[in-house]
Amino acid sequence: MALEAHHGTGAHADGGHRVSLAIPCRPEYAALCRLTVAGIANLQGLDQETVADLKVAVTEACSLFMRFAESGGEAPPGAARFAESGGEAPLVDAPEPVIRLEFSITDDSWVIQVCAGQGSSPAHPLVHPTAETELGLSVIRALLDRVELLAESDGGFSLTLVKQV
């Protein structure tokens, strides 16, 4: 597990905050994502409704990747690797697949990228969504201003979540 925080112009051209969190792809670690959102939101002075929306959206996004990992989905080579600092450090092997969250926060918006190198297996719930996956994505879309599903260069997927505050 890794957590990094950056503040100021050195990390973000607009003077915002950047926080990175990497957790094992297991449900018992979802609480850390929620706590990270709550902690950052507390520093920003966000209202409780916005904080609740962000926490639910991040939890749902992580759950999409966790459900796939629990179902025995095949991860491609390198899926259990993550950068420990700012994407510039060499990749290190993790004992299992990880979910990486990248928070980019300014005074007027939150951009959260949630990704896990789960690969493009036809069974991946974001490739061929199930009713449960569609419900999770619908919840996320209802709470946020923009949600984007992106293919990653390692064959995995990421969700980019945007909330104007």
C-alpha cells in the first residue's frame, strides 16, 4: 500500500493538490479510499453532501475493479505493479493486483482517476457490463459531473471521475 501527497506549484501547475493512493484490490481496503476522500475534503472545507457524493462515487468505482478481481479475472503481466512516487519511480512488484487512485484537487474541482491493470478480458465488467456494473456506473454518473472510461496502455482500464465543487 502506498500513499503520497503533493501540494503547491511544484506538483500541480494551478497550485492544487495531488494525492496518490495504491491499495490491494480487496474489499477490506475500500475504507481507506473513503477515508482519503474525507480527509482531503476536510482540508478543502467541502460541505457534507459533496463529501458524501465523492465517497460513494469512489467506493463504487473501486468496487467495479474489486468485483472483477474476486470473480477470478485474469490480470495481464504487470497488473500487480505500481509506481511508488509520482509515476517517475521504477515500478515495483506488488504481492497482488492493486487499485491506484490519483486525486487532482483544485479550489473548484476534483478529478479522481481510479485504475487497476485488470486487462481487457472479455469478462471484465467494464467491457461487457452486467446489471450490477451498470447500476454502479449509474450511481457514479448521478453523483458526479463527468465520468470517463479509458483504456490504459497496459491493457487495463481506468475511470476518471470529475466533480465541480
